[in-house]
Amino acid sequence: MKRLRTLLCGLAAASLAVAGLTYHAHTTQLDAAHNAGLASATSHVSKRWYAAAPYLMPLDNDAPSATAIMDATGLKAFQLAFVLAPNGGGCTPTWDGTAPVSNDTAVSGVIDAIRAKGGDVSVSAGGYNGTKLGQACGTPEATAAAYQKVISTYRLHAIDFDLEEPEYENASAVHNEIGAAKILQRDNPGVFVSVTTAGTAAGTGWFGQQMLNEAKSDGFTPDDFSIMPFDGGFQGASSQTAALTAFNGILRSTFGWDEATAYAHEGFSGMNGRSDSGEMFPQAAFRTVLDYATAHGMSRFTFWSLNRDRQCSPADNNGATSGTCSSVPQNSWAFARLCAQFAGAGHPVTPPTDPHPVHPVQPAHPLPPLKPAPSPTHQHPGKRVVKEGVGLNPAPGASKALAESDVSWYYNWTSAPGSVTPPKGIAYVPMIWGPGSVTPNQLSDAAKYGSQLLTFQEPDLATQSDMTVQQAVRLWPQLEKTGLPLSAPQVASGAATPGGWLDRFMKAASQHHLRVDFIPVHWFGGDFGPNATNELRDYLEAVHNRYHKPVWLTEYALTDYSQPTPRYPTPKQQADFVTASTTMLNGLDFVQRYAWFTLSTRTSPTGLYDGTTPNASGRAYRQAR
């Protein structure tokens, strides 16, 4: 698959990504005897951020400011491209074949600025141009030694190996790269290893299958294989999701995995906007693929490149592909926001409130009990479990943590349980996330798995479902056909504000005789003191007084979003708030359900569980009365 040389496309044929398994609350202590560079490093982002890190060329293609992107989108991780062998020959790492890593200062400055704001990077080796280290270094051991210099120099928690033509078609070079990845996995305990290969309508082509066979024969099992469904006759999201489904079958047949295990090892690497071959992938297509990836519990979602994540002038770039803009209409960093969503970035809330009511909408039918009903074996003596729930993204240990959490319900921002099996006695509540989720398959899944339906995730935010009121109203009859009780759209803020997004929707719903059964609320408090519980109660009461409907608190936690970098409470502050807030919520009759954001610290610092072990907040949540 040819690439425009000006694009230096880092997703073109095959890549290996190595990301450290370090999380917000825990820094992995690595074996110093194996890797002095990693042993002294700490990570400020979770594994999920490395899996969502889009590509950025820091020295070429009109490089944008990484810190400005962080401020605008909440993105916390970047894959910096590209490390190559020297243009003059040799087995030492350089940037773009010209600048030795050993005396670099320019890229180091970019990395330092990102880390100063609480983010981190991976480094991508390969790309379309230049000579790759797998070609220049004669053995897997020599190749691994060259990459280890990059890891140690930049104290990396993530490294990406991008193998393109002609290296991709060179069996010896691929053997060196796969062998090097295996050595790095062995010598850097606790790392996450991902392999990305070219995508075809059949999943992947002959060279991709040979790479999988090489990994299997070498005894190398990475955590993730990704495909790149572009520059191969694709057009739109449906062709990409079909390729992802086909690739899942290839993984199952090659490694003997079941479907869920294969999806848990599968990722997506796209090209935003116009591809090199003229395929078009606008934001709506990316949202649909993101819905697919989330619904199936896939482990990676990334794209080439941030240098292109802005609008050309004119918007279609006169029908040409560019390395510095997307050739589709967009706001700057619109695709980066989707990566931030995949990583589970939180959302600012706590708006002003107004208690003046609006006219009620179409009378709602009574809410049925969640299915299945909570099992008595999951209750502590005297515990009120019917309200308490949690939001979760797939993460290692999530199923076990959920089963032991003593909640009565959960959701995962999509329409089916995916890779997390609903434990006995804990109900699953589906969600139709955005306009791209209003499909026959997702609506059918929602009706199959749920007894209530959450709708449109934060339509008032460009970083989330980003919908107009009119768009939601047009789609609403399709949601009603599921027969499920429906939540209102889940706004990020201003749920009780006159003239706000939800206020306008509820008025439009009344005018069009649309059914809305309950009001979902998101709340993230920036006051970490004792008054936080009172602030939350006041907001919930204002929402209830305005719409006179049952309220579900579907996302809540303590997080201060008043600064570009979110501020989080201490473990004691959060645990104290959990105890006080759950007591308050259990005493409000109009609050039917509430869900903490989130289950795992591997997807948010506010998580209740560190892997499968409850932290102080998790223990407090389990003891809620």
C-alpha cells in the first residue's frame, strides 16, 4: 500500500507497540537489572491512554503544539514519529534518519512539556521513508538493543514499531522486529505489547498473516494486534467494521482464542479524513468505529495523524490528500477528542442551577425493575443495593471486580455487555451513545440486554456525542420502538438551566409528544470538602423540581476541572465523600439509581478498584447504606 511521502504514514503496514502497565494510582516497579531507564521512570497516564495515543510528527508536517492539543481535548498521550536507522547506514536509532537519538534535544523538549502537564508519549519506529532498524540490524538481539537505547534515553513507557514497505515484505526484517519485540517484552517486565498490521476486506492480507504466523512460531504473544482498514478499497465505517470482524476470525483461527479473547487483543488504527488513495473517513465514520470498538471490548483505537487533525483551506483541499490537514470539514482536534473518549477522559460539570419548572413531557410509563433482580447473596446485612451502580470500561480484572463490588447494576456506555460478563444478580443497562449508535443491531441489543435505556452521551459537548436538540428529536422515535423506558439525553452540565441543552430538548419532546421516562444527571465536584455532598444534593433537587421525573445520577465523582489539568481528591477525601454521598442518595426518594465514575483506576483516577482489589473508596462504596 503506497503512501504519499509527505505523509510518512505511521500506520501503513505493520506496527508493534509496547506500553507500560502503569496506572494513575500505581507506578510499576521494573527490574533494574534488565532496564535501568524504565526502572527510574514513573507514568502519569493509564495503559488505556497509550492504547488511544494518536500519531504526531514533532519535527515535520507543520507540527502542532502537543500541549495545546492537551488543553483543547483532554488528550494525555501521543505517539511520536519516527525513529529510523541512520541514512548513511548503521544500527543506531535516529529521528527521521538524520538526528541521532543519543544527542537529541528537540524531541526531548516536546516530551518534557507533555509530561509537565501530566501526559506521556510513545515513540514510533519505522514509517514509509528511510531505512528501518529491522533492516539495518542483523539479528533480533541487535534490533532490540537499538530500540532499548530509545526506551532508556526517553524513559519510555511506550514504544511503537511501524513496519512498512519494503521492510514489511522482507521476512528477515520482520523476523528481527518480532524477535526484538519478544526480547523487549521479556527484558521490560510489565509492558503492554501491541502488533499492528495492514487491513484488508478479509481482515488482513498475506503479509499480515505471515507476521501473525511468525509471532506464533516464535512463541511471542502480545497483548494486542491492530489492523489499519484504509488504503485498501475501503469507504466509510461499515467496510472498516466488517474488516475488524473478519480480523477477529483470523486471530481466533491463528491463536485458538475464543471471540471475546480475540476482541480483547484486537485494535483499530485509522487514517482521519481523506486517505492516500482517496477514501473518505469523516468524524461520523470514526464515531461509528469507536462505537464498534467499545461495544466489542477492543483494546486499541488510534489514528494517523494529529498533524492532519485540522481543516484544510478549502475544507476539501481541492480533492487532494495532505500531511498537514484532513481534507474534510472539521473543527481542530476533532479526531483527537474521539481518542480521548476511548481512553475514558472525564468531563467538567457542576453547573449553575435553577428550580423553575418546565412543562412536563409525554406521561411516562412506570419503570420496570432492572433485570436480573439483585441477588440476596450479593448484599451485606441491611444494605440498600437497589440504587447503587457503577460505570465501567473494559479493563483487566473488571469482571471480577464488578462481581465483588456489591452494586446492583452497571453500564458501559454502549448497547451490549461486550467482554465484561454481567455477574449473576447485577443488572446491565444499555446505552445508545450517539447518532452513530442508532442502528438496527444496537437497538436490538439494547432491547435484548436491558430493561431501561440510557440515551445520548453528553450531546452538549463536542468531545462526546456532539448533537443538536433537533437531531436528537428526529432520532427519538427509533429509540421509542425498543419499548424500553427511556432516559433523557445525558447532558454534561446545565441539566436544570433554563434554555440549556436539556431544557430545550424537554420542551421539544413535549411539543412532539415524545416519551421521556427519567432524567439522567452527570456531576463532578471541584470542592473536595464536606460541602460537596450538599452541592450534589442541591443540583439533583433542582433537576427534579424542574422536570418532575425520576432522576438517575449516571456519572459522579470528585474532580476539579477548573484548570487545564484535572485535579483529583486524596484517597481519604474521596472515600469520605463516597460514604456521605451514598447515604444522601439512598435517602432521596426521587433518585432511582446512581453510578460512580468509574469502577477501575485503570480507566480513571477516581476508580473504586485497583485491578481486582477495592481501594478505600471501593470499600466505602461496598458498605453504602
